[in-house]
Amino acid sequence: MKINKHIAILIGVVFLLSMESCNLNTDNMETENMKNMIQQVWDRQEIEQLMYRHARSLDRMDGELMKSTYWPEGIEEHQDPIYPTLFHWNDNAHDFVPIAMKGFANLKVTQHRISNVLIELDGSKATAETYVLAYHVHTDENGVDQEGILGGRHHFKLEKRGNDWKIMYRSTSFDWNQNKEASDVWSDDFDDKFKPGRFNDKTDRSYKYLKQ
């Protein structure tokens, strides 16, 4: 059976169009996959920056910054491994902020280092773990400076609303701690401009470089 010339051409055109359609669908899928991958990278970066801001809020004793990292209904679960009955919280995170600031007011120095950030994304929700190394110096009842070093892990539940990621739940597991008389040395010739600013008044030099 001979195929009409026009029918053959029509079949060829339909075949080419179908192949083009397949290519377009493949291109669209690749484009969508790329968008999803870029979004995931962006979300991870936003979450990681959020964790760093939280640590900064503690070290600068910036209550407003700390509060801004949690959603209003967020929960903070925290217990001090050395004074567990004096410092224990498992309730609204915003209500925890003034208590945390009061506790840090008793310290001469504090620093929190965040590392080993692992994040698992699930749409507009995420869970995460980070390592934390915390260093504190306080003056004891005899007027002697004591330093405490704690190693642990933060665990998070986070939620994205609009373009903002914030904490819905955060807890800390402590793995070890070390406490001894402070051994730091500061020369009298050390320039004041290189020393940290006073807590909670934004005199620290970092506020010249960061808005938060």
C-alpha cells in the first residue's frame, strides 16, 4: 500500500512536534529541578544565618535580637548542667529571653561557637542539629574569676512563613563541660578599642558593621 505524499509529510511533522514537546517537557523538568535546588540552597543559608544570629544575641546580650529568631509561639527547652535546678526552662521562647539576659548579666565574658550544621528540609519546615562550644567567665563569691567551657548540640524545629525562617523549637544537649580558675591574661597596654563593648547597649564595635 502506497502512502500519500501529503500524509507522509503530515506524519513527519507530527513526529517532530511530539519530539519537540518531549524536549520542552524535559527542559521544563530540568528548569523546575534547578529552581528547587537553588531554593534549597537559599533556605539552608537563611537557616544557618538564623542560628548564627541567635548565638550573637547571647554574646552581645541583645534581647531583641534573640527574640527575633523565634516565632511568637516558639518553645525553648534548656537546662544548665551545673545548676540544673536554678536554670531550667521548657516553655515559650519569648518569655525565656529576659530570663536568659538576666543570667548572662552575671557573666564577664561569654562566647558561643556554632559548627557542624546539619539541616533537613521539608517544604516550609525543617529540622536541624548544630554543635555548640560555649565559653563563660564569672566572678565567684571570693572575687576570683572562674571560667566554664561547655560542649553540646542544639536541636531545632524551624518553620518558614513568607520568606522568613524562624525557630519553632530549640533544645540543647550537653556532652561535656570543664570548669576552672580563669587563666586569661590582659596587658595594661591593650587598647580599649579592641575590647568588647558593654553588654546590651550596642557599644560593641560589631554594631558598626552589622545592623543586627
